[in-house]
Amino acid sequence: MTTGAEAARATAPHLLRAAAEAILPGVVEVRRRLHRRPEIGLHLPQTQAVIAEALRALGLEPRVGGSTTSVTTVIEGARPGPTILLRADMDGLPLTEDTGLGFASEVPGAMHACGHDTHVAMLLGAARLLAERRDALAGRVLLMFQPGEEGYHGARFMLDEGLLVEGAHGAGGVERAVAIHISTRYPSATIALRPGPLLASTDAIRATVRGRGGHASAPHLALDPIPTAAELVLALQAAVSRSVDAFDPVVLTIARISGGTTNNIIPERVEIEGTIRTTSPENRALMRDLVRRVAAGVAAAQGTEIDLEIDEGYPVTLCDPDVTAWVRGLAAELAGEAAVLDMAHPIMGGEDFSYVTQRVPGMMAFLGARPASEDPATAPQNHSNLVVFDEPSMALGVALYAAAAIDFLGGDA
Ligand SMILES: [Zn+2]
Ligand SMILES: [Zn+2]
């Protein structure tokens, strides 16, 4: 005997892709509305209002965050079962849009340049498909709309408020988590993914080299911090190349160095800032120790002082191998094997969905959205003032979110 759930699961991919294509105009409309009014950081009241209104229109109850403008909601299946979390981030970036699109940002100095507007629109589209298919669900879908992905630890605020805690959001223990991130690295309507490390940890280095100012003609009477700073930059690069396994990538970049006012003054101090990117928790810990040790050694050798802070950024985004293989299968069913791209290596950017995948078996997939007209070598990337995402790709994102929920919850009824 075939149950309704089994029937739904067997036919879901093709039907879901078609259903997602059918609602694409509405998804595009929401996306463009958000795109015109980007908001930055943890407090995004207009974006939150758009999400809450859309959820209410589906008969879902939005729950808003206490410390941020996050939104969650639960789609209850017809029968009991586990909970799957689907996540979209909400925030824009502090730059001025130069795409010339008809729906370009109307807010000077703010742009949805990372495509988080598309994520919200896709997850709302998936919510619609899932709300219409509750009968196929044995369990619950927890939708996570988070602000502050771009460096503000928005996901961590939601976890601190009990996102995953039994009962707190009306959802029981979350057993699986899936996120989608749009990208112009990949052709439109493809899915790129990999098990294990997907994105890097993102710790920041802030160092101040302290010496003693004086006349540039008499360095022996001063304590020049500039050679210390120069040596520190080079010593860090050398230490990384000698200490880290070449097959477990690490990037250390000193991105700002600043000191002095003119040619004949030795300054008192030099400021240095940089970023440490690693793709394993082991290397993350190793790099923190290494940077501290090298800074202390260089300072001691020069007789200067280095005040060093390592600001904790996002953890490595680790994708559960089983969950990734499962999503890969769903993507192949939805889009065809040729549209699934197995990433050869991680990307050294960061993601705060990593906080979720630290706690729940989960994964993030990239949704390719590079317009066919763009040269892969020169297409503006995410975070560019010129980036344009191919909107029809969003139908695949909607379908993948929905397929993950239906497949995970459609099982053992
Ligand atoms: Zn971004
Ligand atoms: Zn992003």
C-alpha cells in the first residue's frame, strides 16, 4: 500500500520545481521590494515587517526576536515528526548600488549586494509551497529569518534566544538544518556544494605597535615602531607558510597598516589590522597561538611593545557529509545531474550559519545566479556594487528549500 506521504515524496522533485516556477513572479516581486529598501545590521524593521506580513498571509504565525529583528515561524505538518530548520539571512551591505537596475536600492550607502533579499524571497516562496503541502509533512519546518549575517553574529543572537531549544519557538528539537546562498560564481540555476568545510573562520587581528616618537634623523634616541610593524607583517607570512599543512588552507592577510605623519618624524605607534581565515577548527586554534607568539617575539627582538587583539569572528562552516549527500541528491532530482557542481575546495569567506551547523547536522548550498550574458572571469561578485543576480534561478532555490523539508519529513509516517 502506498501512503500519501510516499506518493508525495516520489513525485515531489518534478512537481516542486514546476510549482516553484509557477510562483516565481511573486518571489521576484518580494525580492525587488526588499532590494529597493536594504537595511544593514541587526535591526531591520522594514524587512522584518515584509516577512511577518507574508507569513501571516500564508496563515503562519511570525515570532519576532527580542534582541534583534529576527523572525521565525513553524509550519506544522499533518502528523508528528522531527523538525527541520531552513534559514534565510536578511541584511544588506554598506555600499552604494551602481547596477542601474529599475529596482535598484533607493537607500544611499546600502545595497543588497550579497543577495540576502533573494534568500528571504525564496524562503517565503518555499513557505508557501510547504504551507500548501502540510499533508505531506510528518513533523515541523522551522523557518529562520536572521538579520546581521554580514559580521554582526545575527545567528548567534537567535541561538542565544533559544532558536534550537525544545519548545521555545513551538518547534521541538531541530534535527537538520539547510541554508541556501546565492552566488554569481556559478552559472544560473546550478547548485554548488561540498561536504566538510565550505567556508572559513573569520577572526580579525588588531595590533598596535608602541615605540617612542622622535626626530627621523636620530632614530637611536627614539624607539621606531615602523620596522617592528614591517617585520611583523613579514614574520606572520613566513610563519604561516612554515606552520600550516598546505592541504588544510589558511589565509592570513594584513589589510591595513597605518602610522606616521610625515618624512621627518618617527611616530609613536603603528596600527595594523588583518584577517585570519582557516577551514578547520584545529588550524583556527593554531593560528591564534601562532599570531600571538610571533607578535611577542618580534616585539621582544625590537624592544617595542605590540598590543594584540584577536577578535573572534565566525567559526568554520562545516557541512555534514550525510546531509550534504542528501541535498546533492535532491538538487540532482530537481535540476538534473549537470546542474550540480561539486566544489573542489572551500571558499575563504565566512558565514554565521556556521553557528547552526555546529549544533545541528546541516549544510549550506550555493545557488548559482550568474546571468548567461556575463563572462565568468569578470562577472561582478557578491559584495560588488555592480552585482546582478539572475532572478529566474530563484525558482530552483525555492524548490530546493521545499524539497528538503518534504523529503525529510515525508518519510516514516
Ligand atoms: Zn556577504
Ligand atoms: Zn551573504
